[in-house]
Amino acid sequence: MIKKHMLLPAALLGFFCFCLVLSSPAISKASPAEEAKALLESRIDKVITLLKEPAFTNPALRSGQIDKINAEILSIFDFEEFSERTIGKRWNSFTDTQKKDFMDAFDNLLTATYLEKMDTYDGQSVSYTGTRTSKDNKKVEIQTNVNSANKAIPVFYQLIAKNNTWVVYDVRIEGMSLVENYRSQFSEIFKSGGNIEDLIVRVRTLAKEMQSKNRSQQK
């Protein structure tokens, strides 16, 4: 029987991502798919619990609640892995400072984007429909459907074994990869003659615009 849980809308699921693992459980003797699925479910369940608590809609407590949600998101998504895969081969040409600046800007952009979507959560459910494991057991795909009243949206999480735990490095929504989508957008900057610094400035600008939009909507 397919197990169901309450979950976020697909747009938020896509941005329920990043950064270095903070406190994820170590990989056990369970199969790679079982371990990765259990970890992902635990993080999603915790975020849903936090979203449903009164503190999320209480203006005086909302900031603290968002911090708790961010902590859960940061504990499962490896933002460094996500950034490197998004930039692709050009990542090796970034200096250490540029890598950090890009990751900080990209983190702010995606954080602002998924925070905008949180307020649209309306009790959608998710069905865990399957898993797929690579031959070397180092990668697992967790397949889900996000179910609304009239549509089931396929959302597949790509996880990799890293630092003795499992982390998400990409999400596919209705077949579209977040990594590939952003890689396509960012490559346009280079194709039009821009450089690494131009990319970082652009991502920072987009993040500030989204943050400003979020603040105006909360007034």
C-alpha cells in the first residue's frame, strides 16, 4: 500500500533544498533506498508539523518558526552539491571566494522563493510511489506524487551518499530538473558575454527582489 503524508505544494517541494548537512542521521545497515527514504520522510514530516503550528501564522512568532523550518531544510539539502551541479563545468573556474559568494546569493534566492510558497500550503498530500538505486548504491531516487484535489504531480528527489548520510542534490518536478533548469538560466548570462561576477550580482539582485516581495505581502 502506498504510504501518504501531508505535504507542501509542488513549487515549494522544488525549493525545499540546500546546503551542507547539519545533523542528519548516519547511514545504517538498512538498504540505501530504505535509509534515504526514511531520512527524507522525517524531514518533510517535521516541516509540515512546523507549518501547521499556530506560530507560523502569528506575526510575533513567525520569524522564529521560519528559522526552525530553514534548519530542517538545510539538514537534508546539500547546497554546495546543488550549486556545483547547477553551474556545471564552469564551477572549477570559480575562486573559493566566488564559490562562497555564489552559494550565499543562491541560497538567499531559493530561500526567498520557497518561503513565498509556504503560505499556499493547503493540506496537499504526498504518496511515496517508488525508489531507484544506482548500481554502486551511492545514489537513490525517491519517487513521490503530490496530490491536490484534481491532480497528482510527480516529484522525484535525487539523493547521494555523502559524509556518512544522505543528502538531496536535485529535485525533478513533472520531469523537470531544478538543477538543469537553473543551469540553463545561468548559462544565458555567460552566453551573452557576462562573467562570474555578473552572475553573482544577478543572483543577488533576484534574491533581494524576492525578499522585498515577501515583506510587502506580509504587511
